[in-house]
Amino acid sequence: MPMYECNEHQFVENIRRMIETSEKFLVNRKINWHDDAKYGPATLPDPEFEKYAILIFRKSLRATVFSRVPFVDDFHKRIYDQGESLHASSNLKFPRLSIPYYRVEYSINLWGGTYYFNFDALFNPEILMEKRRGKLLGKDGSLIYVLKFNPPEENILNINLPKGVMVFDVKNMIKVIDYTSNF
Amino acid sequence: MRQKQQLKSISVYVPIERVEANLSEIGFLLVGSSTIVADGKFWKKMLYVNKEETINVSEEIGDAYPKDPIITICGSKTTILNVINGVKY
């Protein structure tokens, strides 16, 4: 069964064409959250990196990222000291500070083919100052920067479709290979 | 009377500021945005809403040139025409 990858523009236009033919079809949607170190601060473009600027710094895109101040990564329950390397330029695939994300996959099946559009939506950083206790922060606690990651709202992840187009949420897509065409 | 909703996606070679101004002019409000990664590129995905009509605008982040925001409209035929005319050169 062939699978065809589309970008957002192509995928939506293909759905529009389907709607215009009055053909019945179903849009499948799969949303899973991941935290597999795929995204780290060194590879973020400048406007996105700026959101973390209170806590971290780098010389340029893909340069090693260091912590500017001590902070707590609340999502991963880790604490970083000032000047720690968080994402090394020599090891871009394995950031110490990773950014969680939603993997969003839309697909439609049509005449034996699957047309799909995928994207990853990064969690939004939120930086607060909180009083925390712990081994490094003392029994009475100290004020420290805290980095939190908030998932993006679902309405922003959606492809908005006219009423009447059914969207089914699925857990997984199993690819079926049709060998009959080989004989 | 409420018009039937239609779907349209357009890719335009105009600055995002012009797209935003046009959407604001025809009554759409920005309700949220998120950073996404698609086709190996970072994009800012914004959601605009006006009653039951929605418009998604995705623009590549960074120094990419030329920038061609993708506008996805789920709304009436009038809204689709207004957006297309508003972003014409």
C-alpha cells in the first residue's frame, strides 16, 4: 500500500478536493507525546531560543548551550548549576536538556493509498521563580528559577475542517504491505 | 443566515505582517500560537478565530527567504475570498 507524504498546504488542499467530489472519506488523527531528546536548545532557531534566554545562553545556532543561572527543570525533575553544558555542539543528537513534544499525524486513505501529514509541536517553556527545598537548596529552601513545559493547546494542533468531515482519533497505524501486485 | 463552511489552503509570498493586518481587518482574533516542526523546519503556527470560522497561519521561523506563510481557512466563501484578495500583490 503506497504512502504519500504531504505538507500542510498539500494535505488540506487534497481534503478540499475530496470534499468537492462529495466522496465519503475519513481523516485519521494520532497525537502522542514524546520526550526522546529529539529537540534540544542548541538546534532551536533564535526566536524560539529567546524564550529560554533567562536561563541559558549560546554563541550561535548549533553552538554549545550553557546554563546562565542555576535552575530546576521541573518536567524532568533535574537541577542544573550555573555554567553547566546543557547541549553540546559536539553531541547535538543527545541534549541533556530536552524539549518534550507532541507528534501529530493526520492521514486519509484513498483508493488503496495513504496520504499523510506529520508535524511535531514543541511544549511551551514557562519560567518562574519559586521557593524549592532539597539537598542542594537546603532544608528551609531557596528561591530558584524553575523551568516548566506546558503542552500546546489542542485547538492549535487541529486542522480545522468543515462540519461533516469526520476525524477519528487513533492510537496506532499498522502499515499493511500488499504483495499481490508482485505476482 | 449562516453560510456553509468551506476549506481552502493558500501559500502566499507576502510578509506575515500583511497577513495579520488583513485578518484583523476582517474580524479575526489571534487566540493562540505554538512552535511546530514539519519538513525539518521550525514553524510558528497561529490560530485566528471569528465566531465559528477559523484560520490557521503557519510561518517558518528563522532566516528563511523567501517566506511563504501557509494560510488554511475553514470558513464561508466570503471569508475565503476576503483573505485571498487581502493578500494579493
